[in-house]
Amino acid sequence: QEQLVESGGGLVQAGGSLRLSCGPSRQTYSTYTMGWFRQAPAKEREFVAIINWHGSATDYADSVKGRFTISRDNTKNMLYLEMNNLKPEDTAVYYCARAGREYHWSEAAADFVSWGLGTQVTVSS
């Protein structure tokens, strides 16, 4: 399986913004749900946002709803996460992944594959 590559993380002050990117992937995942997850120190990996295969449907964790926006560009094999009004509790390593089955809609990390190595996001207060 291809390992996806995340980028765009960094250090930002509370209230700031970052845009994470995932890709470009070598394969086209235009029939797969794609997702962003995050893991803070000493915590389990948690769902952040998912987007369906052609970008017409999205879902977000309650903690990021209204602040984060997931999007994808299937022509470029790219996935994005726009993060605004960042809070210290958003500090984590952020990972992108794709659903393990075509046309499968799920928020569960266990249903995703092709995890990248992650990109660190640190929000200072």
C-alpha cells in the first residue's frame, strides 16, 4: 500500500491558521473516502474530518466543526485541511489516510489505510 505524505504543519499562536496538505499520491483515490486524524501525546488517535470520494460530503469532529475545512482535488491527487482559529488543544500530530474500501463512509480510524508519517501542529497559548 502506498504511504501518503502530509505537510504544512508548524508552530502557530492561538487564533492562527494553518493549511495541511496530503499528497500528491501516486495512485488516484477518486473512489475512496479520505480523512484526517490526529494524535496528541499520551492520547489515542482521533477522528478530525472526512470527505467522500468526489468531495460532495464532509463530516467533522464536534471539536473542530466551524473551524476546520476538509477538501480534495482529485485532478491533483491532493487532500487538504484548512484550520482556522486554532486552539492549544488542537496540538497534535495530524495524519491523512484513505478508506480501505471503495465508496465506504466511515469515521473510524480502523477503517482507514495508507497512513502517512504525520505532520506536527503546535498551537501556543
